[in-house]
Amino acid sequence: MDRRKSPFRKNFEVHLGYLLFKLWAFWVRHLPLESLQSYGDFMGTLALYLFRKRKRIALNNLHLALGKEKNKEEIERICRESFKNIGKDIMETSYYYGLEKSYLKMLVKLEGKEHLDHALREGNGVIGLTAHLGNFPLMAIRIVNEGYPLSLLARDPENPKVAKMITSYRDEVGMESIPDKPRTTCVSRCLKALKGNRILLLQIDQNAPATECWVDFFGYLVPTFKGPVIFSLRTGAPIIPMFIIRNPDSLQITIHPPFKLNTTGDTLQDITSNIARLTKIVEATIREYPEQWWWIHRRFKRARDPKTGERIFHKHL
């Protein structure tokens, strides 16, 4: 039985998804600012019950990463809070795209910008290393609004009309979007951004192909994107870790000092060892704020036991 969708159905779904997305954006932008938190809590809680597969993935990830340290009740609490925070992230990002720069600066604090200023004066660009932690889309908006040239490497939604709309939002605030596919074009545009002395914002905390670097993450070997180190070795651009954290009454971006690469002359070993160190920085931040990481991603899909090298088979990963 042929399960492929007809062109008419595909076209209908694309346009319906686009319409719903536009209605969503319109609705959110007309809400009172003070209501975003409560709506985000509600949307996250609703998603917890509607998207059962994502809930199972999140719980499985949590059991793998933190099961030896936290009991079942604590893991379930972190899962609930993670969904609520994702709801808040989505609500705020949809709303904040249209905010005045001065208002956004007041709502989202920025610490450590001197590290960006010093690095950009060198003229090689900056590789901003971050994760799916806190309201990471809003971090990019806030940095652009501070006056920094920023290019975001992003995976576009499958719906091309929705992807185009999101790109137009980024264009409005002065943010360059670099789609992750096709790969050759993506790499070329990333290098061009660094050559133009821009901030290239990258994330290494999602499931990667098996051809990438295998490094330790929460006690398991997982393939991890090696782009930040390769780009840094190739261009001289420093890698600067930066994260955004949700506090009870504000959002806080912290830009850390540049990451110092360890180089031995063995390029392959240098790439792997430095990616391993960067992954540990990400892991440490997640451990500090576990409720704010997006556990819904299949980060441990290809995870292996570090001692035996055997695949960790876990349902729904």
C-alpha cells in the first residue's frame, strides 16, 4: 500500500500549517506582556499530555543522564518544568521579535559583552557556542539588538512557508539565518560570516551523525558536531561559550571568556579532544539548570557504553 501523500494533500498541509503559525504569532503579539509566563506554563503543561512521544523521549533522556543521581519523582518534576520552560520560551520568542530594543534590553540582562568586543577587534569573527538551554532564540535577538552582527546556524522547519516566515522575522531584527542544509553551502556561508567578522552562533547538543566526533556526554559516548573547533582552527576565530538562563524575575545572558584550544599538531586528535572539553562545558551548564534544557531532543539516540562500545538501546530514543 502506497502511503505517500498526494501533491494536493502536501500543499494543503503546508498552507494550513502556515496559516496556523500566522494566527499563533498574531495572537501572541497581542497578549499582555505580564501574561506570557502563565500562558507558557499552560502551553507547556498541555504539551506534556498531548505530545506523549516527546514526553517519553524526555523522561528516557533524564533517566539516562541523571538516573543515578536523582529519584523517579525528581526526574518527573524536571521533565514537567522543562516542558513549562519550553512553553515560556516559545511564547516569549514569538512576542519579543516585535519589541522595542530599549524594552528588550531591560527585560534580558547581558553580562560579559567585553569578551565579544575584545574578540571582534581581532577581526576573525567569533564562534558563539551555546545549547538548547533557556530561551536560546531570544539570546540571539538580544545580542543583535545590542548592535553585534550575528549569523545563526539553524535547522529550518519542514514547512517551507513557515521557514520563510521565521527567516523574515530574523531578517527584520538584522540576524542572518544559515540553514544547515545543503551541507556544502552551509559550511561556505559559515566561513563567509566569520570572514566578515560576524558572530557565528552554533549548538552542539543535538543528535549528530555517526561520522562526527564521539565524546563523553553524561557518561555515554555520543556523536557530537565538530564544526566549532574546525572553524576555529581554520579561521582563527575564538570560541566563546554563551548561555541564557531563566531567573525568577528575569532572563540573564552570560558570555564567558574565550575557550582556549589545546593543539598538539595532530589535527584529528585536537578536534576530538577540544570537542570533548566543549561538551563538558555544555554538560556542566545543563547539570546546573536541568529544568531549562530541552530534554525532548533525541540526544542519546546513538549513545554507546564508553567501556564496551556497545549501543545503548533505549525505547523511543
